[in-house]
Amino acid sequence: MAGRYKSDLNWSDVTPKDVWLNRRKLMAGAGAVALGSIAGPAAASLNARKTAYGEALEPNTWDEITSYNNFYEFGTDKGDPARYAGELTTDPWTIEIGGLVDRPGSYGLEDILKDVTLEERIYRLRCVERWAMVVPWVGFELADLLDRVGVQPSAKYVAFETALRPEEMRGVRFPVIEWPYKEGLRLDEAMHPLTILATGLYDEPMPNQNGAPIRVVVPWKYGYKSIKSIVKITLVEEQPPTAWNEYSAHEYGFYSNVNPERDHPRWSQKYERRVGGGLFARQTPTAKFNGYGEEVAHLYAGMDLIVNH
Ligand code: MTE
């Protein structure tokens, strides 16, 4: 990956040559989930490699995933992101990678994507508000990118920031949280193979309302840790400030691992409700670490997850 210079290509130009063929094939097939709703080369199929991750899960529909969102930069109503996120310019896109790394710089998304193999990862997504979905993300491991920029031994955490563009993001005109949206992970969490940078879903480029063109997905934590439309990644020594934790630390911890044993001060976290199950959908028990305990529980060995919520 070559950073620090401006490539002539935008990231959406970096699409495989057979894209139109595949697109036609897809449109002819039953899998033409959402192609009708997007047009143009940016809507080309991503041809993500299928993996075993989540193959047993039944994903929510494209419509559910793209019309019921939290993306407060566009408003706090669940329908606001679908209504207004189209105003965000996502190409060109650069990510500033800095702090304790060997190769800091301003990396064009096309440079970041040119060396990665996109995979499909079907993950559960559990919002702190209690709704849950299953999303077939397309992305690559965050560790791949961090390895390429060279994490220095003194780095202990990774801090992320979302774009802040008042002219394109109507929601940031209101002081809901302190903008820009910020998140952070401990380095071992960031390097965990389940943690991905997602650039699409249902084999399509990421819809703006879901965090185009690139977002973090950490499936064992409450959804707010999965920060959207990122423009900055910084490796740091101290635990970085995060948006919801700054807003209300006793409600939104830094760790935010999905945990039925630690209620939100204003509601129980013992149950959740699957989006799309209908208004009277039965609540189902919340799984610790959102069901990913086997993979991630060791990261927290010996830690009190009520104190470190
Ligand atoms: N990232 C930014 N920048 N702004 C946000 O408001 N909302 C978070 C997270 N990432 C949010 C964000 C919350 S609360 C959730 S539950 C998920 O995005 C929702 O992701 P989805 O809309 O793709 O389902």
C-alpha cells in the first residue's frame, strides 16, 4: 500500500473488470436483492469471498438493514439516515492514519482497498437500545491494515473518528454528542480477527446510511462501538475519549461488551428484539458478548466486566 500521494484513481474506479458481467448475472438471478435501488458503477457487485462466518445465521433483509439505522450525523430518527445520508460525498475518501505507527499518512481509500481481499462476514449486530439484526457485511480484518502501517510497540489503543461535514450532515448542526463521533478499541480488540473494516453489505458497496464508504464492525460489542464513515485512525498509548462515554460514562462504558448481566441504568439488557420480527416480536435473551464469547472472552480474563462495562 502506498500512502502519502494522491492517486489518479478514485476508490470506486478500483473495481474488477468482470463487474458488469457479474452484475448482469446477479440481476438475472434470484439474488438480485437490492440492485434495483442503486444505479451506476459504484453499485457494482463486490464479489466478496464467502466465508464460514455466520453461515448458520439468517440475515435481515436489505430493506431492514438500510432503513432502520442509527447515524446521528443525519438525525436521530431511525429513518433519518436513509433520508439524508445520500448527501454525504463518499468518493474521493481518505483516511488519516497516525500516532504510534511506522508509516503514518493520508491514505486514499483506493490504496487501502487495492491490497485487501474482501470477505463476507455474516454477523449479529446488537444495539445498546435493545434491537438486534443480522447483517451480511463485506470487509476485511482491521488487523490487515494495522499490520501494513506498522503498529509501534508502545501503542495500546486505537482511536477512530467519523467525518464531520456540517454542510453534508444536517444532524451535526445539533449538539447531540460532541462531534465528530469518536470511538476506540484496545489494541488486542482491534487486532482480533472478528474486528473488520466493512465496505459493503449483501455484496454491494456500503449504503451511505450504514457508514459508507468504510466503517468499523465489532460484533461482540454494542453497536455504537461500530463507528461509521471513518476518516481518522490513530494509534495511542492511553485509552482514548469516545463519544458516548463522554456523553454519559455510567450509561456507555468504554468496553461496551454486550452483557445481559450489566443493565443500562435506564433499561434491562437481559432481552433483545430482532428487527423485522414485527411489532409484537417476542423478546429473546441477550447473549453475553453477543454470542461471540468463545472467540473473545479470553480478552477479558480476570477483568470485572461490570466495573469495566
Ligand atoms: N457511527 C457514527 N458515526 N454515528 C452514529 O450515530 N451509531 C452507532 C453505530 N455507528 C453511529 C455510528 C449505533 S448506536 C449503532 S447501533 C450502529 O452504528 C448502527 O449501525 P447500522 O445503522 O448500520 O445498523
